Amino acid sequence: MVAEGEQAPEFELQSDEGETVKLSDLRGRRVVLYFYPRDDTPGCTTQACGIRDSFAELDETGAVVFGVSPDDVASHERFRQKYSLPFTLLADPDHRAAEAYGVWGEKKYMGRTYMGIERSTFVIDEDGRVAKVLRRVKPAKHADDVLAALSA
């Protein structure tokens, strides 16, 4: 489980545009890394569209925003285009990044147990340290919570 003040785990993931994104290449910038379960589902769409609708304010903070899920690059590309998302989505199909950040685990839904993402967000400072951890975020208020974390 990653905690505030710790060095953020390195990751290297493919973006929805097929480019490789590495955390270490983003040093000097604040990073918002939000993990979500699946593209184009009700909660995840609400969450992504909230970030989209607040993107101008988020951009003013100088932070770069990434959404991460186990979906593949093609799924991310469709999701991003369908909802005109102005930020990058990262594919984590083997859930290595999710495991490194402690957000991959057992979930239960409608009597079924399965492995999946715990909806969580990490604000990473310019030096690569975790400045804020938001766990079990609510999709409808996620963007406001991220803005508050970036303003703190």
C-alpha cells in the first residue's frame, strides 16, 4: 500500500495513443494518477467526464492527468474519443501498476467475488513523491477532490 510521503512506484505504460509513458520522465511536474475499473461503464464514465469538465481548472495547476485501467489501448482510444476526454488514458492490462500502487485486489459485487481495481487517485509531486492519496473515491465528486488535493 503506497502512502503519502513515499516515493511513487515507477511505471511504464502504453497510452491511448500508443506512446510509452514513464513516471520518471515526468519529474518536475505534478502528476494525477487515477485508477479506475473499466472503460465506458457508468461510474467510470461519470468519473472521467467529471475530470473532463474540470480540466481547465486542473490544467491551470500545472498537473498532468492520467487515467489508468486494465483495459487495452484500443479500448482507451474509443473511450477517450467517445467522451472527448482531454487527458491521457494508460493501459495496465497485466495490472502491474495497480499492484505497485496497492489498488488491485479482491472485490465483491452482486454475490460474485473477483479481482479488480479499487478506485483510487494519487497526486505525485515534482520530485516523484506521493503528496496525496485518495482511496475509494466517489465518481461524481472525484474531480472536486482532485482539485482540492492540488490546491492544498
